[in-house]
Amino acid sequence: MFITAVGLNHRTAPVAVREKLSFPESVLKDTLLRFTKLEGVNGGVILSTCNRTEVYTILHREDDVQVIREFLSHYCGVPVDEIKKYLYTYFAREAINHLFKVAAGLDSMVLGETQILGQVKQAYEIAQDVGTVNKVLNKVFQQALAVGKTVRHKTGIDKNPVSISYAAVELARQTLGSLEGRMVLIIGAGKMSELTVKHLIANGISGVIVSNRSFDRAVELAAHFGGRAVRFDEVYHWMKRADIVISCTAATHYVVKAEPLQAVMRKRKGKKIFLIDIAVPRDIDPAVGQIPGVSLYDIDSLQSVVDANLAERRRAASVAEDIIDDEVDKIACSLSTGYVIPTVVALKELGETIKEKELQKALNRLGDLSDREIKIICSLANSLVNQLLHMPVTNLKAYAHTPEGHLLKNAVEKLFALEIEEEDDDTVISKEGKASV
């Protein structure tokens, strides 16, 4: 058997396909139970986010991967031959390496993003709840979560903001100092504004004011953040109180102009204000940036911050790759050693059986012996068997996680005519049959 990952993501499939293959939490448990009853499938974890859907399981044979493809095809209503072109498939070691990269944020649309680690954990816990996590999946997912944390701790890959909304907040923090107790005014109630406010709230702002041409939408967004909705023609009045202004409307003209803002700044009596214009076309007249006490950033200036931070994340990702390679080696060795344990046990049992049989024959022939003589003969028999089996057992474990592992294992079983019981789900064999993951 071998661990397998089958899935699609933002790089392999458009959103029209990804949304069809999305598994809401409300159906995930029943889906896992149905999936793990399929022939050839041993356990399962389904990771489903807005940017990816991946199925992790243990298969008996490589050909059984078609069962997963047909299952996904049936779920999303897309013919298997069509959906197959969007899917990637990883076996054994590659599957674990992929999962580790996903958990570390190296496979995300935003390199190094932190949300995916929580999503991996949630997928694993849901599978645990319904009992579809076997021993191998349990070990691999626990290690994936540990690797995700280690990568972030050692590389700091998630420290430099690489989204426009996050970069805007970081610039505000650097300009104004602590954001605790600050007031934010949102002009426009779109998704980008909402994301930026989420980041601001996480950094401790105390209040949110929302203004939008559609007042109902302003009320809706304000309620979401526990803030206050105000009419669009009251924007300049509320700027007197705001420390941060975020503007992102669909207007084709400036909604914040220099002259009325100058009047606002006179009433603020030297108190600074931070303006973030993330609209295209721009919402805020560039001349506003020349007013004393005003810090203005548009989407281009924010993008330069994002680009610089992305370069830092790429450097961190290179370090993360080395960490992941080491961790994959460790778990590969661990799981592969387990793969040969039944053979090792059977070999030792054979040696013990032969020793006891021949030892008893020898003692019977020798007749009356002193306790000391019997002890010496038994010690000799034990020593001979142990020394004869030491190197085969040691080498079998050492080569277990190499391409030669399965050859040695099969050779030992045939040479000594060992009878090995069918392996349970602790065993992971690569798609070529080699003792690796």
C-alpha cells in the first residue's frame, strides 16, 4: 500500500471547476465515510478550500487511483476524462512532500500565507472525528502540522505582508505607530475595503465608520464590524474624527478632493491622518498628498511594498524547502522501516524456532550435563543465531527507505520461505512496490 494525494488547485483549475469540486463542511463528514468505503481505499482526509481540493488516502495498488478520480467526477458532475486534466496525483514520498509544502504555505496563491495551516488542521480533525484517519495518515498529518509551524518559526515567511490590504495596514502602523485606539473611516464597501478593515481590527483599532453611495450596504458592512454607517455626503464631516481613511469605490472621478480636505485638516489642528486609496481609477486626488499632516498611499505605492516583501518570502521559501526535505526524509525512514518489520519479526521467529529445535536435539544426545555446561551450550546457540541474523536485519532496515528496499525484503522472504501476514495500514509502499514513502 502507499499514501496518495489527488487534487486540483488555483494553478491547475479555473474557479468554475474549483467551485464544483468544493466540499462544504456540512457534507464533508458523510462524504468521507462514503469515500472510505470504496474498494481499494484505506482511510481518507479531504482538504477543501477556495483555492484547492485534495484527497489523501492509502491505496493498495496504483491503478486504484482511478477510483478517486471517478469519485470526484461523480461528486462534481464533470466527466472523469474531463476532470482528469485538472487533477494532479502524487504517490508515496511525493504525496507527503506535497502535503508538507501545502501546510507550510509554499503551494498557496499567496506564498507563505498562514490560513492554510489552520485549514489543514481542520480537515485532519474532521477526518479524525468520523474515524477515517488510519495510523499512517495520522502520523503524516501530525507531522505536516508540525512542519508548517516550524517553517514559519524558523524562516519568518509569513512576516512580510504580500497582499494589498495587509500592506496598507502595515504602512498605517509604521506611519501612525500603534493602531490601538485608532478610528478608521471606510469609503466604499467592497471586498478590498472589508479585508483591510479585518487586518486593522486585528491590529487593535477601536472604531469603524462606513460610508457608501448605497447606504444599505454601508449599514450591512458597519454591522459586520460593530461600526457605524454614515451618509456619503457626510464623509468630510467624519474625517475630522478618523485617523485612517480607506477608499475603494467604483467611481470614475475623485471622491476625496484637496480643497475640502484642507478645511478638514485645519479643524484637526495638526492631528495627522492616513489615507489609503486602493481604487482603480483612483478615488483620492493625488494633490491631497501635498497637504501637511496627510499621508497618502495609492495602489501602486502599496504594490511596491508587496513586491519587496514577496522577494523576502521567496528567499524564506528557499530555506523552507530544505527544512521540508529533511522532514520528509525523517518520516520516510520511519514509515519505511515499519514496512519491513513483519519480515524482520518473521526472520527472527524462524531463527528462534530452528535454534530451539536443534538445541533440544543436541542436549538430548549429550545426556547428563551440568547446569554450567547446559548454560554454555545455550549461550553458544543464542550467539550463533543472533550473529547470523544481525547483519541481514540491520541491512534490511537500513535499505528499507531506498529503491532497493523492496528487492531485499522480497529476497529475504523467498530465501527463508517466510510466511508474512497481510500488512495492515501501518505499511506504506511506493507505487513501484519499493519500501519508501
